[in-house]
Amino acid sequence: MFRFAHYTYLYLLLLIPVFTAIYVFIQIRMKKQLRKFGDPELLAHLMPDVSHARRHTKFALMMLALALIIFVMARPQYGTRNEEVKRSGIEVMIAMDVSNSMLCRDVSPSRLDKSKMILTKLTEQFEDDKIGLVAFAGTSITLLPMTSDYVSAKMFLDQMSPSTVTVQGTNLSDAITRAVAGFSDKKKAVGRALILITDAEDNEEGAIEAAKLAKERGIKIFVLSVGTTEGGFIPLGNGEYKRDRAGNVVTTRVNEEIGKSVAQAGNGLYIHVDQTGQAQSILEEEIAKMQKEDIVESMFSEYDEQFVAVAILLIIVLFVEMCILERKNPLFKNFKLFK
């Protein structure tokens, strides 16, 4: 594939037809002025060393040189090299609870924002690891397939909110199943971690069974339980709090029992997230302990620069232009390249 790295310089090629038009205008004007002195054929015999063909050739070479200079400025590039890059890392899939209860502020600034802060800092520690992202509430969606693009991961994390998933509730089973499906099917032993961050108010069944299936695939489940046992209210964004059908303000509390059961079934670890940074440190230490695998990936290197070849051609064109004189050279009178 061929391309120009700075294609905007190619607009300078518009100068060539402008210069050509000016040159043609000057040549026409010169012919008109010569006609005032006499017949053109008679004047040609009086000036035998003058060669119009040489002048036109020199101008054409100068325009070609200008085009080549512009091409060099635009940095022509051709093709890509397929290279194998060796990396050593693990696979981490993050399943983030975005249900309305995660807006509770029993953990500052809120359960959801606290979770984002933890995961963002964790992502900053990754180097050659792969990361995926699942958002869930009453159902789940994959926001980011397994990738090494940490910039996109941070972007998706920052934008997550209860509106990310339309169906409200907390379905841990569906979240685990979808997250597990996002891992690769490699047979080699590589560290695989599912970070399930939630307040664990599970409205559905099957989370334990889903965690056991993840364990069979060699995936460890780290449950980050966000919130307090005392709980708090769920803000609606208009100064009011969520109420039940009887009109009472709903109190949401973290369910540690479910969180611990899922972590145990998933051969992982249960971590309670509070106001301190202890949960962050524990998670980073556990992730660092996981077995890393040397992963060989096929990647495309950057385009090969071709401006050197264009520059060499430019030098040749300029050298030829310098060697051509507007007047006939008596030393090469036997070579009839020009009239």
C-alpha cells in the first residue's frame, strides 16, 4: 500500500500549472515581440545557437524537480512489514456493575466513581497485558473485547453509567458468563483474571454455577464488593432518592455473602472496597502474582519511507537540467537531441 505521510503538501502541486501558464504566456509574448523585428524564419538563421526546444526542456525538468521536491516534503511511504512481537502478560476481563444502586454514596464519591478510580489505576499498571470490559446490570454487554488498547479501556471506563445498560437490576450470572466468553481459547497456561466489581445485590440466580464454570477454564474471579453493610440511599439526580412502591426511601446495602461465595467458587479472592486504598493494593498484588505467558503477536510495523528514492531522482533531474544549455553547445554539435 502506498501513501503520503503529510499529504497536505501535495496541494503545492497546484503551483505547477500556474507556473506553466505563466511560462506559456511569456513565450507567446516573446514571439510577438520578435515578429516586430522581422520574419521568424529569418531571425532563426541570424541566431543559429538559440534553441527553443532546449528552453522548453529545461522548464519541463524544473517543473519535474518542483514536483519531486513536493513529494519529498509529503514523505512518500510504501507497504508495511509484518513483524512478530513477543509480549509477556496476562488476560484481564473487567465486569463492572452499572446498576442504579452503584450511584449510592456510602462510599465516596460514589460506588460507581470509586470503582472507576480503582480500575483506572489498575489499568495504568498494565504493560503487555490484555484487557476487556463488560458492563452489566439486569443484563450485560461487552464494551471492549480483549485488547492491549489501554487508552480505549480508560475511555470506556470513564463513560460508564447506569444508562450504559438499559435493563436495570443486578444479574451476576449473565455478567460472569459474558465476561468468560471474552477470554481467548489458548491451551497454554496463562494468567486469566475476571474482576467482578459490584455491590452484589444479585437479583437473579446462577452466579455460583457460572463462577464454577469460569474456574474450569482456568479463570480466577476477583470480586470487588463496593459499599457498606449500613448502606445508603440511591440518588435520582434531581435531589430525590429512589423509593419503593409504598413510598419509602430504598436503602441499598452491600451483600458480602454473595460476593464471597462467587469469589470462592471462582477460585479467586473477595476484596471489600471501603474509603481506604487497601482494596487497590490487594488487587494489584494479586494480579502481579498471576502467571504471565510469552505471547507472540503478528503486528504491522510502520510504513517504509521512500523519500530517499525520490530525493535521488530529484538530484538526477537537477543535474540533467544543469547540463542542458539554452544555446546549442558546439562541443556536442553532432548530437541531434534538440533542433
